[in-house]
Amino acid sequence: MSTASSAALGDALLEVYASRVPLAPLTATHPDLSVEDAYGVQLHQVAAWRAAGRTVVGFKVGLTSLAMQEQLGVDQPDFGHLFDDMVLDASAPISLRDYIAPRIEPEISFVLKKDLRGPGLTAADVTDAVSHAVISLEIIDSRIADWKIKLADTISDNASSGALLLGADEIAHVDVDLAAIEVSLLRNAELMATGLGAAVLGHPIEGAVWLANTFGALGQTLEAGSIIMAGSITAAVAIVPGDTITADFGTLGSITASFTE
């Protein structure tokens, strides 16, 4: 795909943020759209957002669990960029006004204390580079109509990103078996989904390893201070105004968010 074509698709997705009128699947209108092309579409939007003054604070890894791959009909992870204004405060009601079809999912996130540059990094390398873990919720959304997405669609759409909410406590990741953590996701006190940390590629740190190596293969470095959302532990749950969501991470604590119009 040409640079001009990638830019045109990126501009079309950017327009959806303003209009809230989603697009038909890009893979339907552009059946030759490859994964490489899709990252070009994503990066066109990232450049526009940076030019507008937004700052990248980290990255999300998506589609790392079998539950999410089955829910969205894909077979491999992807990544998207996280910006400063996407980090929301869970202590106040969160407006869903600017979202199209929001869903929410529980994740373990990591904060880096030093730069990471793949490929070839191991779980030990990444664990050593992490300052701490934190429980989190990710709001995902789709600028593609009705979530009818294939892998190239969600990659183009910045990995279907929306926003993130981080827990208050720093977790000493080396002292906790994050793979064994049991997570429950509740909507309005009703249990909607459960999962283990191991759902994320066997261990949440493996989501960060995948990102560091994939990003490094593209010639990029994950910088110290970056937030890495490692991937959802359960299938995503739809949210609407009036909902209250709680993700219970067992011994790691819980995080609750309420949503308004």
C-alpha cells in the first residue's frame, strides 16, 4: 500500500473521532490491507496526534488472550499507542460521550525503569527492566462499525484503544506470581467474566516481551517511564452510561470505575 493510501485511511479514522460515525471494515473496502500496511495507517494517526500536542506515555498490547482472540476472531497480538490524555482518574465518574461502542477489560500493566530494545529479549530481560506492575482497566472502542474487525482493522485503529485506568498501588512484580492471579470482572455487581494472569501468553510479562521484541524489530525503543498494558485477562465487557465496573485482582486489590453520559 502506498504512503498516500495509508494516509487516506488514517485520515478517515481520525475523522471518526470527531463525527462518531464509524467506518465499514477497512479489510472489506481494502482487501489487500496487510498487517504492515495497517501499522502504517496507525502511525499516520500517531504522527497527527503528536503534531497536535499529545504525548505518548506507553503502549497497549492487545489480543494476547485466547478469550479476546476468539471474541474478535483474530489469531495474534497487536499493539497500539497510549497518550497522556488517555490516562483517566477512576475516582470520578467517566463520561462515555466520546466513545462509539465501548468495552472494558482488566489487565496487568507495567512501568519501565529503563529502556528496552528488542528483538531477542527474554522474560528475564524485561522483568529486570520493569520498575513495578499495577492493576488496571482498559476501555477499548472501535472506529470500525459493529466491531466487525479483522487483525488489520484493529491495528489500523490504534489497536481499538480508548483509555486506561491505573490502580493506585505499585506492585513489586518480582514478588508476586502474576500468572496465578485470579481476576473477576463485575458489571453493576454482577459477575461477567473471570480469568487468570496466565491467560496473557502464559504470564503477563510475556505481553511486554512480545511488545519489546516486536517494537524493536521495527527499529524502535521502549523508553524508561513507559506504561505497558500487557493484555486483557478476560473477554471484554460492553459498558453504557450508568454502569459501575469493578475488576477484582484478589490479593493485588481491586479497581472500580463508574460511567456517565
